[in-house]
Amino acid sequence: MPIAPVVNEWFLANRRDLPWRAPDFGAWGILVSEIMLQQTPVARVIPRLELWLERWPTPADLAASPAGDAVRAWERLGYPRRALRLHAAAVAITERHGGVVPSDVDELLALPGIGDYTARAVAAFAFGLRHPVVDTNVRRVIARAVLGQAEAGPPSTRRDLAAMEALLPVDETDARLFNAGMMELGAIVCTARAPRCGTCPLADSCRWRADGYPPYEGPRAAVQAAFEGSDRQVRGLIMAELRGSDIPVTAAEVESLWPDAAQRERALAGLVADGLAVRAAGGYELP
């Protein structure tokens, strides 16, 4: 039995009221939201997204600002390279597409920092085009409900898109709903830990439930390293110092942020290499 009608009916009755789901939320806002939502919880994204779009309501507005302003406005969303990529994408949209976010997946993929997921998400959610959109939540729902596996295992773009394509309705409106519905189902019901199977609309057809919830025994995705004491933590401390200063941060100020000199220098060198920090007279600053 096709699962799309069940998921769509459930989604229409249970979806969260999120800004990017508003009918008048434009393609630029959806692009920004998709990049902000990568590895960042919804609750943290919403206030930052609103401030961002108030300051830069179009790609051209962001492109006209220095990249450092984008990094500073990113604040503590994490992974600030996303801010640089978003700024670069805004420049490319302004120069190549007259400031209008393209709807074609290949044109979206050609933008700096835009990958398979984001390109298809923008095409599907901003323009209503029929494309499979697969994130971690979708992969988990398919693994459990369709394949009978507790976990999705390591991601594979080709395999994951094919699995979602096989379930996707032909009608564009239904396909858009199904993409969003599968994400929502994985986010609030079919969660990684403590799934709410009793309230799941797919409970009666879920293979994992029917088989007695067997544990996953296949290959596993890589586990992210701990944050405390990591280079990522040191990079975050340096970035916070750079964002909070209107003048270059001195080498002595950077030195005071972390006791391990080798790790501190490695983190600082990484920020410079990534374009998130630049050498300036007297120290370092945002680009």
C-alpha cells in the first residue's frame, strides 16, 4: 500500500507552524532557512532567520555586504563556514541570475556551498517541483517503515534518492507535501531515540514494528567527535572573540582563549584557511 496518502493526511493535521511553511515565504528565505537548519535545531534557527531576512531580504542585499558581516550575524548557530557559503551563494545568485533564486536543480547545485539536499529542497519547497528530498529524518522513516531496519546506516545520495523517488507521488502538490511530511514524521514521531510508535500514522504498515523492532546490525554512520576539548570548541572560542570585536583581535588575546598552544594555533590556522578569519594589522579579524 502506498504510504504517501497516509503521511500527507497526517502532515496536514499535525504539522508544526514554522516560518518557512508560510504560503508567502519566498525562495530566498527558504534557501537561507535550509542552510541554517543544517546541524542546528529549529528553535535556535527561527529567531536568527527572522533577523537575517529583516537585514538581508534579498540575495542582492546580502551580496552587497562584506562576508564578515554574514559571519558576525551568524552568531552562535554553529559551523560558521555556512555563513560564508551563503554569502558566496548570494553573490552568485546576484551575478548569474539577476538576484532571483533559480528553480532548476542543476543551477542550484552550481551555486557555492549548495549540495544535493539543499538544491532539491529549494526546488521542491520554494517552487513546488517534483524532486525527492532526503534528510536524516526521511532516511530513518524509510529505513524503519519500508525496509524494517532500526537505523538507516551510512548515507548514500544515489541510494537514498532512489528510495524516496520510489515512494514519491506523481502529482507535484502531493509530492511536495510528502517530502515535508516525511521530514516532519521523522522529526517529531519516528525519532532516533524513543520513537512514538503508538501515535505513528504508519504503525499498521511499518515493517520494523511488524518484525518486532529488531536491532540494527548493518554498517553504521560515522560518530561525531565530542565537542568538549576539541578543535571545534577552540575554533568557536576564537570566532566568538572575532565577532565581538570591531577592531583586530591581538595574538595575545587569542592566546588567552585556550591554554594548549599547539591546538590553539591549529584552530586559528584552520579558520584562516577556511576564510573565516584574516590577518590584519595587529592581529586577526573577520573577512
